[in-house]
Amino acid sequence: MNKKMLTYGLLVGSAVGAAAAFLYTPLSGKELRRQVTESKDDWIRLANEFKTNAMELKESVTKLSQDGKEIIKDLAVDVKAAVEEWQSEIEPTKEAMQTEIKKIQQTIAELEDKLQEGKETIRPS
């Protein structure tokens, strides 16, 4: 795409340079009309090339945006699959941790009960 942009720049620069030369060159009206007539075809060709290049650029941008959408969709699918795989891999560990937490909670409850019983037996009645 850089070559196209360079081409556009050269064409536009050439057109501006030619226009400036026409306007600032001290020619008689007859000579100026003759040069404008001779360069008319060049201007038309330049305008058509610019139009063609602009259309190609538009098509390139459209294709690039469509490709980008497809890449993002593929990436989203890949990320979703990776997350699902990770979740399935950690599920056994998660369940084991939940079981251990329940055992720890149960042990704490038993210790609290024993502590309560110990306090009651130590108190004088």
C-alpha cells in the first residue's frame, strides 16, 4: 500500500506542479491555450488513474476490515476454547480444595465443641 501512496503523491504533486507552472509562466494567451489543449489528455489520464487508484484503495480497506473481523472472530473462539479447557483442567483441583475446606470447617467445629466442653468442666458449679 506504500507504493500506491507514493504513486498518489507523485501524481498529485505533478498535477499541482503543472498547474503552478501554467499559472506563473509568462505565456501569451494563444500559447497558454495551446499548452492547456495539449495537456488536457494528460489531465484526463491523471484523473482516471487517480480514480482507479482510489477505488483500489477502497477495495483494499474493505478487504482488510473483513479480514480483521474474521481474525477477531477466530481469536474469540480460540480464547473461549482455551478458557473452557483451563476450567476443565482445574475442576478436579477445585473439587479437592472444596472437600478439604469442608473437612477443615468440620474439624474447627469439633474443636470449638471440645473447647466449649472443656470450659464447662473447668468451671466450678
